[in-house]
Amino acid sequence: MAWVILIVAGLLESGWAVGLKYTDGFRKPLPSLLTIVAIVVSMYLLAWSARTLPIGTAYAVWVGIGAAGAAILGIILLGEPATPSRIFFVLLLLVAVAGLKYTTPAGIKNPAAAQEKETPD
């Protein structure tokens, strides 16, 4: 479940990153509100998933999904260039995210949380 939550957090990061473009420096109320809500929810979900996943993996996956998503949304919504090299590197980002997911051992939990549980009272 932590992976699903982390993916949603990454998608929200893409949304708020692109949302910044629509806020006009936080001068437009509705886009600003939606962007702020997306930031808060994205951070909360990242923190929630980091309770279970290693923070290095969780953060890298969150940033990778956010960066790739922002680049894709920039192309689709903002008319940014879709050059072959740009598409290649976005795909490379997604391969790196998948690689982190598939190389994180299934039994590994957040080491700090595991230590807290093992510490005798």
C-alpha cells in the first residue's frame, strides 16, 4: 500500500509543480488554493509512505515521478518542446523510478521505525 500512496504523492507533486505556473505568483486565488492543497497532500502522503519505505527510496521515487510528470504536463498543457532527447530523458527518469521500486527488498521497512520498535522500554 505504501507504494500506491507514494505514486499518488508523486502525481500530486507533478500537479502542484505545474499548478505553480497557473498561480501567477500566488496572485490568482483558485489556482493558488489548489496548488497549496496539492503541496500539502503530496507532502503528507510522502511522509506516510516513508513510515514504511526507506526515505532515500521514497524521496527519490517521489521526485522522479514529480519531475517526469511535470515535464510531460509541461509538454501537453504548456506547449513546452517535445524533442526526442527530452522524451528520452523523461523515459529514463521513469526507468530509474521503476528500478528503485524493483530493487527495494520487500522485507525492508524504514530502519528508524524498526529500531524504535526494537528498543526496550
